[in-house]
Amino acid sequence: MIKIATIFLMIVFVSCNNNHSIKKENRVVKQPTLLGLWKVKYVNETDFVIDSNDTLRGPFRDTAKNENITFTADSIIYYEGNDSTPKINKYIYHKINDSVLYVLNVGYKDDSMRFYIHQLDSSKLKFTNIRLDNKREERYEVTIECSKN
């Protein structure tokens, strides 16, 4: 009798568990993308050169005005200034890993740097530009925070 009750309970248990269909959803998690137009919110610099060639140590935070950065599949365009006298810098880059880009200034081939990405989501990008500055003969660091346009 105990065997029959045990078998009956096992059958009921298995059938109850099989009634709940397990449905796997194929959700595609959309990864945030670096590509596109970003509005520069602020720039932090580790040091700042003044006209007399003295270097002031920072960091100095500058709220950007009318500055944008555009990432395409193989290039970066940095736009700053007002509409009458804009300054446009162009760069090429390749991805070292998910958080580091090797970047080369198109206008100055010897001006290479690395962009270390601290945060990237659908609305915010924060990265640090680190390079050896020939004028200063030392490491130069700028942190840039952007928002998606």
C-alpha cells in the first residue's frame, strides 16, 4: 500500500511540474554603442599651459559649449567652437579591447593617444584621453563626459 501511494504521489508530482511549460524567450540585449553623435558636457584636464609656458596643475573642469564628438566605424570627429569659427579635429582609431581605443590624430600623425572608456550606456559616455604630449614632454590626461544627442 505504501508503494502504491508513493508511486501515485510521484506521478502527481511529475505531472504537476510538467504542466508548467517552460518558455525560453529569445531576448536580444541591446548593447550600448559608441557610434553616433555625442554632446560634450564637460572636460577635465590634469594640467593647463598658460602663455608664459608655465604649467598649472589641475584637474581643471571646463563646461563645454557647442562641442560635439562623432564616432563612426573607423573615425572620430571632434567639433568645438561657435558656428562662425568652428575647430574640427579628425582622428582614426581601432579598438584594443572593450574599454580601450588606440586613436591617431589625422592632422598630426605623431599625435597618438588612448581613450579609456569608463562608462558607456545609451545616454552617457565618459572616457579619459591619455597621451604623451611632446610640448609638455610628459603624460597628458583629459577626461571627457558626453551625453547622447
